[in-house]
Amino acid sequence: MNLKQQAHFDYLYQQHLSNLTLQGKRPATIDAYSRALRRISAYFDCPPDILTTQDLKQYFEALIRSHSWSTVKLDRNGLQFFYRYTIEKQWEWLNIVKPPQVKRLPDILTPSQISLLLNNTHQYRYQVFFFTLYSMGLRLSEGLELTIHDIDSTAMQVHIRDGKGGKDRLIPLPIQVLNALRNYWKTHHHPILIFPGLGNGCNSPMDRGGIQKALKQVLKDCRIYKHISPHSLRHCFATHLLEQGLDLRSLQHLLGHASLNTTARYTQLTPLKQKDTIAALNLLSSKLEINWGPK
């Protein structure tokens, strides 16, 4: 872009950020939607308000080839917001890009694999962090944002603040988690954070990339070849509690799900549920009276 185009882009970009804030979008959404605007402007090397429908189709065709569908959806939503609120222009977005509806079941570790993972996590801070995510079913961001003020050792509960959808919730605090958090906190004595970063980043939470890299290495060391991420520990938490007989409503509260349907998907992952299904299928076919062989 030349200087005039760059100045125009900068103006549009600031308006985009302002509108996102005025519409009450959360920080993660603002980051994703603003990245979408930067990405498409860099792709065409021009301000995004002059692009045609054909340009948008070309962009999304290239994006689908180079990025995941989750990124494609974020860019679509971000650009749709920009056109609607910043330049007040409507597009037929479904005709431009329509991501497929895909529902995949996550990989789940068994309790013995969870123990193996934790015992082979040699960096203490990661070991305690993985244990905390699993034992309370926290999202990655929820674990990172934990502060000493969120831990109520008298009531034995944890205040999860500003979770997904901007919602707070209170969840029980297992005694083993309290002990682990106390012992780990003694290694750094940060006045606020339970999981602070290192060195110059000590006043911010631990680095997400470092956590993901550490988990990937531990899985490799344990020869666990499932597709596991820090968020998978939350899936394991939910599945294992259902196996122990916890009801869906209680699990919904622990996970902070707005819809019970979201929680119910974990029933598909429990071996007990699968066992019941297999028994029902066998019973169904065994009731049939069939004379096998040629007639």
C-alpha cells in the first residue's frame, strides 16, 4: 500500500477496533476479528473497503487451502462484522464461504494415562498446571488466570472468573489440588498469580505456547499417540466423572456449559455407555428366530 492507502487502512482499522469494543466483544474476539482485517489487507495489499465479491471469493479459496476451517470461520465472521458496522455494507456471505458442519469426538486419555502423563512431566510448574486443569475441568485460559484471591480454602471452592461467555462460576476445590497449588505457590510467592510467567514475564500468566510444547513432549515421552492438547484434559475430566456416575446437570455446572446438550455429548465417550449400547444391540439381534442356511 502507498502512504495514502496505508493512512486510510489505519483509519478503518481503528474504527473496526472501536466498533468491536462498543459491541461488547470479548478480548479474544477482538483479537481474532482484527487479525482477519489485517490478513485480508496484507493479501491484497490494499484497504479492504474497495474489495469486490470476486476478491472475497478468491481470498477465501486461498485461505481454505492454507488454514483450518476454524480460522476460515473466524475470518468470515470478522470481515462480516467489519462490513456491517464499519463501512455499512452487506454481503451474501453464505454464497461466498460456508464452512461445513463437522462434529468430531475428542480423543480421551484413560485415568492410568493421565497418571503416566503427570508422572512424566518433569517441570514442576507444568506438572501442577496439568493436574489443576484435569482435576477441576478448567479451560486453558481459566487455569492461566487463576489468582490467589480465587482460592477459598475455607469453603473449599474456586471462583472461576470471566469464563467463556463472560460468565463466572464457583466449583469445588479438591484437597489434593489445594495442596498442589499451595506447594507450587511457595516456589515463587507471586502476590497475585498462581501460575506466573518466568523472568520479565512474571507479571503475566505462563506462556500458552510453552504449555502446549511441554505437553506435546510429555506425550511423546509416554508414547501416547492420541491427539491431545491442554483442552483435552477438560474432556477427560468430564468423561471420567460421568463414568463414576455424576449426573449431567452437576457436570454442566462444573464445566460452565450454557446448554445441557453440550455436556451430553460426553456420554458418547464413556465405556459404560458404550457397553450398554453393545448389550442392547446384542439383545436386539438375539431375539430374532432365524433358520440359517440355504432353503
